[in-house]
Amino acid sequence: MFAVNLLKELEHVDEYWSPRVVGQVNDQFIKVAKLKGSFVWHKHDEEDELFYIVKGCLVIEYEDEHITLREGDFHVVPRGAMHNPVAEDECWIALIESTTTKHTGDIVVDKTRSIEQQLGER
């Protein structure tokens, strides 16, 4: 048994939009990432995903609205919802996602990271 400090884990993240798996609860991964700029419009047909803001501010854009998240906030993106995370300034987050969740859903862009990459960047 051991403890994981999200802030220390985030200090080791050196690439934006590149989540790193830092833990697992049943079939859910706990990930950390640093974000800056706009990501990519995508959806996850079968999985919800939880964004928790450790530091900074993040806007989750939806097709007809947007949600602004600040330090200490969390938001669950419902499965099947087209969304685009946007961070004007550097933002540190924790994510909780099913182990089956693809980083950018069914599209592949230069920012897409495989689960193997997310597991290997420790």
C-alpha cells in the first residue's frame, strides 16, 4: 500500500494534453495531465469522464454551452457528448476514466495518446 500525491505526480508531467495513469480503482484509471490551449472536439460513446481541477481554470465546451471549472471543481462529461476542453493558461487536472476510454474518442490527431503511452509515462 502507498499514497499518491497528485501535485508531485503533476510536477513530472512535461507535455501538455498527455495524460499519465497514476492509479486504478476497479476498472477506472486515475490520470493526471497538464493542459494549455484548445484540445480537440471529440466524444466517448460508451464512457463518462470526470475532470477535477487541481490548479488553474478549464472550460469544457459543448455544442450548445460551456462549463467553466476552477481549482477544486470537478465535472463529469456524459458519454456520447461532443466536447472540447480549453485552457487559456496552464491547467493541472486529474481525470477518472474507464480503462477502455480512448484519449480522443474515435478520432486520431497529433495530440492523441494511446493507453500504452499513458501507462508508460511514469
